Amino acid sequence: MYVRRLELVDFRSYPRVVVEFEPGPGVFVGSNGVGKTNLVEALGYVATLSSHRVSTDAPLVRIGAQRAVVRCAVVHEGRELLVELQIEPGKANKARLGRAPTTRPRDILGALRLVLFAPEDLSLVRGEPEGRRRFLDDLLVARQPRFAAVRSDYERVLKQRNALLRTAYLTRRVKGSGGDLSTLDVWDAHLAEHGSRLWAARLELTAALAPHVERAYDAVAAGKGTARVRYHSRNETTETAPQELEKVLAEALKNGRPQEVERGVTLAGPHRDDLSLLLGEMPVKGYASHGESWSFALAMKLAAYELLRAEGIEPVLVLDDVFAELDAGRRERLADLVGGAEQVLVTCAVDADVPARLRGARYAVREGEVEHG
């Protein structure tokens, strides 16, 4: 799979720009702040319907414009597919697939498989559990787009259940007695159903990802430590089947209800889980050096890339401003690992930071312009 063409209209800093791509390595070179990352961010948005830099869509629309448009031509096994997204903050996004409107924007998921590594991904190691959960869920959807619906259903039920608990909590604070919780059993059942499917999928994904993380870290760090990932749930169990996990989660909700009612929030479910990252038996967060943390975050993204490739569709790999953070040895080892990718896109401020093996097509990026040559 590779991207052949990208067109942006009023996306970030670009009034309009068109970039023609080629398979193999491509390098975007330009000073900091000229819009290199905006280009790969747009590709990432097509792949995941979210940005790796911001949590809302408003910053994606150029100042003064009402909406942004991203058009992307993707080639897979000789067939080209056009994907189009219209981003309009405050309104539902619109999408077209092969020039035909889709029922929902998430229907385009899977059209472009892409793994993006950027400086922000250091938060996978050093940040809060939310970022690691998002990493797992994005990868779930990349493997099997149907999990976008599972993820959405769980988030919808969780929001409704939290709203019910919060209303009851506030009513009790004001009136001295609890609010109406008569429908809580129904929401418990829905949360256990959708949550168990998400939980089971994450457990399976973590098991599949673990050996790839270990190999990728070994390659990047030249054998200095063993990287491990483990799924950590507040409701630990040896069960892995969705139907059994549904029982475990339902029991946890039942037992935790007094505390949830007291605090006004849902305390059990996969939204409270984490992905434990270890070097040997020690947690990476708080113990690893900057170089080890950076290598671990990179290993996680390389592992995602290798897992997707092993399952039949090689994703596009994007390395956004990565090489400036790596020493010479890590740069060369990374280039050796990804040099054979069907398409790898690199952004950098200095040509010399990019190893020779990845210096393919070159794109000079200036304010609002991209020149191929």
C-alpha cells in the first residue's frame, strides 16, 4: 500500500497544496514551522480520523476558513482508491470513498493503513494511561476496522452511565438524597457487553504485539535490554473470552456500585486499564533514560507496523522529525529496519540527519508550498 497523491484545502497552514508521491522513501525537508508535519498529520487523520497532535478538529482548519478538505489517493495491489474528508468544526465531518458519500466518516477506516511515529509519541512511555489505551485502540481499528463500532459503542454507553451517576451525585449534594438510579442496571449490562468485547480484543492484541515490541527494541537499542508489554486491568482475571470477561465486568460493576454512586463516576471497565511497559522487570516510566524511553516508544510503533505487515497489508510508515532525536547508531539501525518498506515518509529540518538508505524522493517544504525535486 502507498499514497500516490495528497490534496489539502484550508488544512492547517495550507490554503491549497497538492503533493504527488512515489513508492519507496520520501523525505520532506524544510525549516521548523513551515508545515512539514501538517502534511503527514493529514495522512494520519485519513487513517485514524484523529490527529496525533490535538484532541479536537478546530486547529486543523486554516484560520479564517470554515472547513478543511483532505483528499488522498491510495494504491493497494495495483488498484487506486480516492478518500475524501471534509472537516468542519462544530458539525459532523463528511466523507467520500471512491467519490461516493459514506453513511458515516468511520466507513473510510481501513482505506489507508498508516503507522506514524512523531516526537509526541514519547508520551506513550512517559505520559498517562489514556495515551497507551488510544495506541491500542487505534491499532485494533487498523487491524480490523469493525472495532471502530465497538469502541464507539463503549464510549457512548460510558458517557451515558457517567451522566446518570453524575446527576445522582449532584442531586444528593443539593437535596441530601440520591437521584433516580432505576436505569443503572440497564447501563451496567450494556457497559459489560461492549466493554468485554473491547477488553478481549485488547488482550489478544497485546499478546500479538509483545514479540514484535521485543524484537524492535532489541534492533533499535542494539540488544541493550529486553522490552516487554503487558495488559493491566483493575479487574485482573485469567479469562480472555468475551463472554467470560462480560461476567467479570458485570460483577465488578455490581460490587463497585456504592463507591461509584458516592463518587459519581464509573470506576470499572477498560477505560481504566493500562498497558504496562517494562525493560526487564522494571517499569520504563520513571526508570528508563531519555534514550531508552525514546527507543521504547519507537519500538512500539515499529511493532505496530510489523504486526500489520505480517497480517497481509503493509501500511505506510511515517517518521516525523525522528532522526534529529537519535544518535548515529540508532539512525542507521532504524534505516536498516524500515528501508525496505513499500512507502516510508520522513520529515526533517536537515538533510544530513536522514541516513542515505532513506534518501529517496525529496520534497522541499516552504510556507504553504511543497516542491518535488
